[in-house]
Amino acid sequence: QAVITNTSLISKKIMMKFAIASLLLASVNAFAPSQVAKTATSLNVNELELGVTEPLGVYDPLGWLDSQPESFERRRAVERKHGRVAMAAVLGNIVHNNHIVFDGYLSPSSNLKFSDVPTGVKGFFTIPTAGIAQILAFFALVELAWMPASKYDGDYGVGYFGTEIVDPDEKVRKLNVELNNGRAAMLGIIGNFASEAVTGQTMYEQYSTGHVTPF
């Protein structure tokens, strides 16, 4: 009986991981941008042409492009940065919900191991105050010095995974992919938080029990 139970649990975990992988692939394909018009051969990209996907086209229901054109550059920079943060959050959430953690202690003084941190939103509240302060200090360093918010183009000189993109068409395509995947990630992470709040189950618990609806 124990062998059958263990085999069943292993099968459920494998199915859960396949389901997560399938959802990730589907989200990438669903939010991949449609083919955009060819841009000039210069590497200077028109921001207004980025992120334009059918059938919405240039989505500006409040008319801000006409009434507040000077604010567009900042809003696009905010969208890009929030998308990048959200993509990291979604990936980290999936990794932690599959119980992939560092070895050793998160806080030796509190006798808290990385493996002791629960998945989901509750995990944040187990981090000691000093640890949260370190996270906020790192954010401040990134925001003010390393990747300043005042640099609206989002190009911090690190390239695409360390590689400089010289082909203008390829650069436009990757910038489009980044914007659209960032939008998907922002919806994904807030949807995950909302689902956890409604169901009382973390992502792992929902998939492992087959409870994948928010009701």
C-alpha cells in the first residue's frame, strides 16, 4: 500500500511539472508579438512601434499620447522595468513552488534554513527583518546606481545575455518579445497572488491536488 501511495505521489509531481512547463510554453506563444512593420536600418528604435500587437494596435483608450506625449517615454520605461521584475517573480515563484531551494541557512542566527521557508506569499513573512532590510537596500542600489530609473531606454550596457544585438530587425523582435512577455508576467504574478488569496492554496498545492480553478 505504501509503495502504491508513493508511486502515486511521484506521478502527481511529474504531471504537475509537465503542466507548469506546458503553461509556460503556451504563455510565451500566446504573448509573442505579431510581425511588425520593418523599421529603419538604424539601431535607434521607435518606442511607439514596440509592443503594438493585433487586434488592439496602439492601445491608448485615454488618449494620453495626444494629451500627454511628454509622459510616454517614462510610462514605457516603467512598463518595461515592471515587466522585467514580474518575469523574474514568476520564474522564482515556479522554482520555489517546486521546492528547488539553496542548501544551508537563510539566517543562521534565527536557525532558519532556505528549505524552511514555505512556498507562496506566506514565505515572505518568515524572512527576518534584517533580511528584508538587505533586500530593500539591494533594490535601492539597483534603482539608484546600477540600473537607474532615469535611464528610460532600459539599456544598461549588459546586452542580451551578454551579447550585443547588431541586427536592427532582430533587436526590434526581441524588444517586442520582452515587452509582451513582461505584460504576460505582470498578469501572471498578480493572478497567482489573487488565486492564492481566494483558494488558500499555493501554486504547488493547487497543481498537486488538481485544484486549478480560483473557485
